[in-house]
Amino acid sequence: MVEIDPWSSTTYKNYARLRDEFGIQEFTRDLWNDLPNPHKLLRRNVVFGHRDFRRIKRAIEKKQPWALLTGLMPSGRMHLGHKMVIEEVIYYQSIGAEIFIAVADIEAFATRGYTLKEAEKLAKEEYIANYISLGLKPDSCQIYFQSKREEVKDLACLLGKKVNWSQMVATYGFSSSTNMIHIFSPLIQTGDILHVQLEKYGGVRPTLVPVGVDQDPHLRLCRDIVQAHRLFNVILTRERRIGIMGLSITCHSFLSTSYFTFTKCLCPSSSF
């Protein structure tokens, strides 16, 4: 079985096998062909898999509200992989998505050794400034820091009630030497993903999370938690509460040097 580590720099090549083993559906042409001006990452099959993207497509076609949540962990210089994600985000912003960008400063503290102040400085100077330069419209999106958004941290604590140690080990391979904030950081990411559907942030609506395939463990954990909590099921409960709508996910391949070279050779006049 393929192991996916969201904190490593492993390169994955057999994406068909990843789809089969982790229940990722193929991102076929019929999913993007009718979208307004489909982005080159869709046309060139860089986005190779999805879960429930049709829910997003229906919202686009019916001009209904929908949201997109992505994140960045400020742990070094911005690279082509980051550019690929933000290009996808900018495209979806242009066709109606309400954008939320989480700065994972708590995760950077937990897994990379940055202080919160160092992570904030790096995020602003290296990532957010570049995102805006690439075309992100800051006036119509929310960029926030995990450490400063209380609803995210509150949800992490609430959602953690349905997660046990065995599940975390099975999902991430944690060991007895893994520190507790590292173990807790995936729950904070779950809070990131789900808080955008709280009433304060727009309410229940389709939500897309575009990720590199290395981040799929976080999304699988989040979807499992959604199903485990009655409060976050998409049904009307006996308490007359409506919960969080199921997530939609797209997975893109890694932008390796060979892919970049191949693309430039085929399309020398296009920008990447």
C-alpha cells in the first residue's frame, strides 16, 4: 500500500494507483469542459482526481454560493508547487468562489520549528505578497492565521472528541516520540476546512479544497470526522440543527522539473 506523508517531500508518480487505493475519482473532461474558460491546469490533466466535484460544478452552473478553502504553511521560499495551487485558486475566484486562505502558523510551529511571529512575517512577505502579485483579489477573500481565528481552534477541540490515537497512527504514522502539538495540528486543519460553513462565515454551502495529493490524509480525516459528528451531518437532526455540507476535493500532481520542462517545450508561447 502507498503511504502518503503530508510533511515529507516525497514525489508520487503512479497517480492511478493512488486513486484506486484512496478512493479518489478520476478528474475527467466532462467535469471541467463546461466551466467558464477552463484553466490550463484542468485542461492539461495536472488536476487528476477529485471527490464530489460535481457538487461544485452544480453550484457554478446554477450561480449558487460556494466556497474554497486553501492553506499555506510558511516554512520556506514560495516555489512552483505553491504557484500551481494559487493559480487554481485565482481561477475559481474569477468564476464565483468565496476564497478563504489559512496561514498554517500553528502547523509551522509544530512541524518546522518556526515561532508564530517568524511564521507571520514569512507568510506576509513571501507568500501573500506573491499571491496578490499573481492576481489574487484580496478585497474578495479572507486570509487569516490559525493562531488568531478562535473558531478554528474551538472546532479543533470539539471535533477531536470523535478521533482516537489509533486513527491518528493509521492516518499519519505517528509514533510515541511525536510531540502533542504535531499530533493536534491535523485537527486544527479540520477546523480550518469546516469553519467556513459556520453561519458567521457564510453558512452551509458547497466547499472545495484543492490540494496536492500529499495532503490527502488531512482531507480523509476531515471527511471521516464530518460523518462521525451528528452536529456536522447534512441532515436535519432531532434538535432541528443543520450541519456542515460534505466536502469537495480536487487533487493535483506534483510539478516536477521534468513536467515543467515538458510543458514549456510543448507550449513555448504560454506562461506558466
